[in-house]
Amino acid sequence: MAFSMVSSKFVIFVVVILITLSLFTTSVTGQNATPLPYQGIRDIEWSPNGEHLAISSPQGRIRIVTRDNQVLVDFVANAETVTALTWSSDGSSLVTGGNDSVFRVWDSRTGSLLRELAGLTSGISTLTWQPSGTVLLASGFDTFQAWHTVTWTPFTEQLSVSFADMAWNSQGSQVAVASINALIGIIDRDDLNKRPIEFRSLRGHSSIPYSVNWSPDGTQLVSGGGRDGSVRLWDVASGQQVAVLLQTEEVIQDAVFTENGTAVVAVTDSGTLYTIDVATGQVSGRIIANAQLWTVAWNPQYELLALGGLDTSALNTNAIQTDVATATVDPQETAFLQILSP
């Protein structure tokens, strides 16, 4: 697989995560993170302290690796696709959900199952655990529910509303949602119990936004517009759109703030990674991969960028070039986990 860097503003470690086309064996620990045992990576999330990365796959497997590429655990979490995962605020637990509508709580150090709960009626599409709090939010394809994470009892009843993505702000006082009604919403934690749920609507997308994420200071949101091909910047206080940071014919799968909120990275299912300067609204970097890129996660503690997706071609030139490093990979590998460092 060849990446071509058109331009870049990053002088960071970059974690590039793609997939392997072969199955893995039973759980493993303490090994180097060699090719990943997944036909596509659906969701990735850094632990709260930035030390570990959790990775999910359509084959129902979870892998947790350290930031220096050591496998901590690798286990089967679901007989079907794992579509969502989220860390507890202290990083000791991981919650996963998938098409079987059950969410499961795991010990992140051992991969042991701690709890299994009947989830939503139509599968689980997204999960988010309140930072330094006790509320877990789960949304399926036509229902939503919140849970207390101390007693593991419902915080709300199941509601007939659906979100493609959800993200708490760092204080855990508000949650941003990407609604299937082609809008971004902001919900106060105290309004989760209201019927119907009250939230501020931020309108601008013309199709279902696939992602929404907060700026580090909590004053802005960035959303990836899915099939409308846009990345949009929002002011939280006013609820107004600040800018359309990107408009493309590609499908925007995910978009996140990086570099302390001064840049946004967006990925597409045709394999493009865009870096956008928030202040100017200009694309400052572009990486083209022979892959479908489905998910991206930024690690602010160590300035790591994790990408997940599906490899769409065999490796050939095996060169990965950035402003700061060049790495090669085995031409026989169909996928890899590679860290590029300055």
C-alpha cells in the first residue's frame, strides 16, 4: 500500500491502522502489534490517559494495543459485528456494542467479560461514556437509551430517536449528537430525562452526518457530513455554523480536532485524509491511501493520529512518506499497524 503526501502541517507521530484479510487466533497479550486480524476496522478510541488504543472489527473482535504497538489483549466480543466501543473515564473498562443489540462491559487489562446487558431493539450504532461521570449513552438504528454505570440500571427509558454519532464534552455536562434527521444537536445532561429529549438543533447538513466531535476547549464542534461531502464547524454558544471547512464529492466518514483545536482531520471512504487549518479554513494537507478510511482518533497527550479502515489493494511500492519520516513494510503483508515517528 502506498500513501502519497501532497502536503502536511503535521510534525507528529502518526499511527496508521488498516486491516488484514486473515483471521486471528484466540486472545493474545504482550505481543508486537503485527497485522491486525480484522476485515476492516469499524471503530477506534484512545484511552483517557492516551496510553492505549481500542480497535473493533466487523468480525466481532476487539484488540487493545499500547501506543508503542504492544498488544495487551485480543478477544472475541461479539458473534456479529462490533460497531461501537467506548472507554470508562478511568480506562479500566471498555464497553462494546454491535448488531446483536447487547452491550458488554470488559476489563480492559484482561479482556474478561464483566457484565452483559440487553441493549436496544435494533442493534447498537454508537456508544459514549460520560467523562468523569456515571452515564453511558447508547444509540441504535431507531432507539436511544442512557444507563447508570454504577448500578447498570437504565437512566432513561428507550426512546424512539436515533443518532449516528455521539460525543460528550470534556466536562460531561453536554453531549453532541449527529442525528439521522440531518442535523447536529447539543443536549444538556440534565435534559436527558425529558420527554421528548430537548436539544438545540444545528442545521446545515443535507444528509445524515456520520460524526461529531468537540474542540478541546468545548467552544466549537466539527461534524462530518457523510454523503453530503462536507466538514462543518459550529459555534456551541450560539448554535451557528461558523464555516464549511471542506466540500468534496467524497463521503466523509469521520472528522476530529487535532493540535489543540487549531486543525481538523477528516477521512473519507475513498481513502483521502484531509488536514484543515481551522483559522483559515484552508486544506493544508492531504494523504491518499489505497484504503477505505472509516474512522480517525486523535491522541492529545502524545500527539498520535490513529486511522482505521479497510485495505482495498495489495501493497506494492511499500513506501509511506511524510514530512518527518519514511517507513517501509513487508510487501507480502496485506495490512499493517505502523507508527511513523520524527
